[in-house]
Amino acid sequence: MLRGLPPASMTPVFLRLGLAIGRMCCFRAFVRFSGIVLLVLFACAPAQANPLVFCSQKVSLTPEQQDKLLLFSGKVKELLAKSGHRAAIISRSGIDLDKFGIRYSHSGFTLRDSKSTPWSVRQLYYGCEESRPSIYDQGLAGFLMDHENAINQYVSIVFVPDSMETDLEQAALNDKVTLKLLGAEYSANAYPFSIAFQNCNQWVLEVMAYAWGKLGDQENSRQAAQSWLKARHYQPTSIDVKYAYMVWGTYFLPLVHSSDHPSENVQRKIYQVSMPASVEHFVQTQAPKASRVELCLNGDKMVVHHGWDLMKDRCQAGPGDEVMSLL
């Protein structure tokens, strides 16, 4: 199902097993397991459906924070409009997880000719009410506001060469294609080479595979997309959960699973998951002429960084970075 706007209960998600290993996709929920707070990477689910889970409410931002994020989103949209491109892969940050080596949590496609508003972000979300994943188009301002850390907000945008962009744009705007590549079952920590589950970043990758692999009509489009990714040596992000009880939790918590992961990885307490970092790295390997720009918001200023390396922590400008006022 395609949605113009997400339900009120839809919010960003996080993966934090025990100490919080990383925020990864589209919604958040808080789970208590064996007395440990597990802030789990997954879409919110109805509280009444499971006593371990409750849907989180909207992110609470002050009027001042909202104003700054609106100005920031305007600057991001201005950059997109001046880029000469029609489509891009966009990722946003969530809470500060730099200590875990994770800055970006959620990816989608920002599309100039979106059926919603220009440069809206088409992405996967898991709806509490429907209890299933869907595709929706969200305005850029809403995309940036839909997070917890309004202090240092990071955005990463990747542009690909024209021929690849045309294929990607056509696939991302095609409702039939995007729905065909939408998995029936959501899992926050979905294994990238299994069709049993899917998370939001994995959906982005499979749309890319469909577009660039020119896969066309397939009996199993998701399987074909994953085969194409594997043949081109796509490397997902490896997350070491360290503690056995965190692995045990995947057998009891909804929307987090181990059954799709290789048994040897589960035994080693390693989960391979599609994250924005692995999405961007794959694009870089497939399109050497692709480019990346990173922007961050810090107070009344915005820092713009060009290149595939991450900008400095705490939204600090480095050599060659541009510092701009939001006003």
C-alpha cells in the first residue's frame, strides 16, 4: 500500500541491544527484556498486540528546534534544486551513536518529481495500525524532523551519474516496482540475502538493484535483486551484539529475528544488516563518478562537506568544509 502521509504513530526507529548498538531504520519502540532496556531497531507495533512493546509517540521538538529544522530542510532542498539532478539517495542521522561507529540510520530516495511535493522522500515504513510494511512519500521537512536529536542533525546525499540516475528515478517513482520489491514481513535486523524479512535500507538497495540490473519482470523480484547485489559483492554492515542475552532476545521480541541469519553468524553474535553506510559504499563501488555531500545542523549554522569520508563529529567544520548561516 502506498501512503501520502505516515500514520500518527509512525516515528523513527532504533537498534539498541543492551547498550544501544545502533539506530537503523524507520520507527522506534522501547522493549524491556530481563530487566535490560532494549531500544530496538524496528517499526513501532501496537501496544495492545504485545505487552513487551508499545508504540512511541511523536518526537517532541520545541518551537525553536522546529524553526531551525525547517530552515535546515529549506537549505537542503535548495542544494538539491541547484544540483542539476532529479533523484538522489538520502540518509539521515538519529540519536548520537558515533561511539558505535554508526551515524546514519535511515535511507530513502529524494525525488524532484515526486507525486507528493518536490524532493519528497520515498521510503519504507512499518505501520502500527496495519501491522505491515508499506511505502510512503514524506516531505523533506518531515523527514528531517522525524528523529530525536535536534541538536546535531546530519544528512547525507549521494548523486549518481545521469544514466544511472534515470534508471533509479524511473524505478523509485514506479508504484508497481516499489510495491513489488516491498517485503511482506518486516524485521529490523533483516539479513540482506534472505527474502524472509526486509528493513527500510534493504528496500532501498533492492530498488537500486532492480533499476541498475535492469531486472524487469521476475517471478521473484526480491530474490533476483538480492542475487544481483551478491554477484556485485555488496557488503552489509556487521554489528557485534557482544552479549548472548541480546541474541536470545531476537527469539522473543517482535520484529527482530535471528532465523534468517546464517547460524554461524548468530553463534558469533554478529548480525549483518543493511545500513546507510553500506548502501553508500555499494553505490561508490558501482558508480565511481558518483558524488556525495554531507550537511549538518548545529545551532544557527550549517556545515557542508563534500566527499565520501564522514565530516567531523559534533558538526565541526574541517578543511574545505563550508559553514553557512541558516538565516
